[in-house]
Amino acid sequence: MDLGLKNRVAFIAGASSGLGRATARALLSEGCHVAICSRSSERIQCAAMDLARDTGVPDDRVLPLVCDVTDEDMVRTAVGRAADHFGGLNILITNAGGPPTGTVLDFSAEDWRSALELNLMSTINLTRAALPFLKESAKADRPLARILMVTSISAKQPVAGLYLSNVSRAGVQGFAKSLSEEVGADGITVNTILPGYTRTDRLTHLSEALAERRSVSEEDIEAGWAGQAALKRIGREEEFAAAAAFLVSEPAAYITGVALPVDGGAIKSLL
Ligand SMILES: NC(=O)c1ccc[n+]([C@@H]2O[C@H](COP(=O)([O-])OP(=O)(O)OC[C@H]3O[C@@H](n4cnc5c(N)ncnc54)[C@H](OP(=O)(O)O)[C@@H]3O)[C@@H](O)[C@H]2O)c1
């Protein structure tokens, strides 16, 4: 299937590693120009070099940008730079790291605020910065305007010990659904993608933290996660990225307002 992504421009946040970087790799392989951002100059430049090398595209197809997505000014500047550099913007993928684990009394009010900044406000910041460019792209001769927000299975089914994630992701789902209604008439689609347990640096840190908290081995923690999925294994980042690439593609033009789990069947609800 032709995903219609050749020469499209994507901005992918939180892309120096993990799911963001894997999604950048998938979109580059489909012929996109990709701006990637993260907080660390060294990590994002390294990721850009690796991505160009792995996909065999010229270095200038990948634009590495330093940007903390919780900082509204940095976000506006980074998104504007990407659009200037590549001459527009078709696709925004919002993403960042995940918050720490713990239960209700483990966190201060400041911890709660930080988690909301990291996973909810960052999504809103990125969307507000990208919308004017996406609206232009939706009116172009070859229109394509997509927003895809990375959340978590915790948005549909709260995960024990992940209070901060459970709460902030639910906010993103509310934002995404509201926005899909508002910008649908402009031709912009808005969807969320909900990773289940997927092998990345974040997953490794999570299993270390939970193993210590519960005094069990990391292997036990990971076996428990794998066992929750109908497919009885942990996911691979390229499996997540393939689903993300489809949701931002041309053939996905009539899909908006959905929350797609990529979780090997970990969520047990009917819908
Ligand atoms: N992997 C899973 O199993 C899984 C499951 C459910 C949900 N998720 C969620 O999916 C998202 C991505 O997960 P992942 O596994 O890919 O995590 P990861 O490997 O830790 O990668 C997170 C990326 O976000 C960047 N980042 C972190 N904070 C940032 C900030 N404030 N501003 C800009 N960039 C920032 C990091 O780069 P720098 O450090 O260079 O800034 C890194 O590139 C997270 O929200 C995670 O909670 C993951």
C-alpha cells in the first residue's frame, strides 16, 4: 500500500530514543522529511545521524532540534523552525518521556504538576504551535494534515503503580477527542495511539523501578507484562511505528477521534 507520505513533513517530539525515534525511522523510510526533538542536544543529534544512516536517506532529510516540550516558547520556536526549514508541516506526533511510578501518597503536588506538564501540557503546547501550519497543509493541492498523540494503555485501563500516567493520559484523550471535532471540518485528523508494553529504554527503567519496589527480579516483572497481552510477549518498537505511520498516512483519511491500542491484546475491554 502506498501511504502517500513521500515528501511530506513530520514533526516528531521525544524522538531521541524509543517509540519517537522508531516512528521517525518508519516515516523516513516512507519518504518523509522529519524534524525530531528532545531535551538533549547530544542525544538528538546522535539520533538524527543514526536515523539517516539506518534508512539510507540524505542527512538533510532529518532535522534535529533541542526542545523541552514542557516549555511553550521552545515548542513554538522548534515547530516554527521545522516548518520554515522544510517549507510547511503535514504531520505532528506528540510524545515525551513517561512519569515516575508510585501510588497516591508517594507524590507531592509538584510531582503531580510535573506529570501533567510532561504528558498533558506538552501535547497542548505542541498542538497549538502546529495547528496554523497544519491548517495551511489541509488547504494545499495535495492536502495532508494529521495529528497523532502518543499516550498509553493506561488511558483506557489504569495501570497499578502508574498513577501519574493514568491521570495525565486521560486528559490527553479528552483533548484529542475535543480537537478532532473542532478541526475535522478543516480536514485535519486527530488520533491517539496507546502503546502497551514495548521494548524501549523507558520500559527497562520501569521494570528496574518496579522490581526494586516489589523486591522481585526484572525478569519477573517483564514476564508479568508479557503475560497480560493476548499475544504473550512484549512489543517491538517497529510494530508500534508501523501503526503510527498508517494513522498519519493518506489512506487513513477517514479515521479521526480514535484511540488505537498497540498492545498485543493487553486491554481486556470489548471496545
Ligand atoms: N515503552 C512502553 O512500553 C510504553 C508503554 C506505554 C506508554 N509509553 C509512553 O510512550 C512515551 C514514549 O515512551 P518510550 O518508551 O519511547 O520512552 P523513552 O525511550 O524514555 O523515550 C522518551 C523520549 O522522550 C524524550 N523526552 C523526554 N522528556 C522530554 C521533554 N520534556 N521534552 C522533549 N523530549 C523529551 C527523550 O529524550 P531526551 O531524554 O533526550 O529529552 C526520549 O527521546 C512515554 O510517554 C511513555 O510513558 C511507553
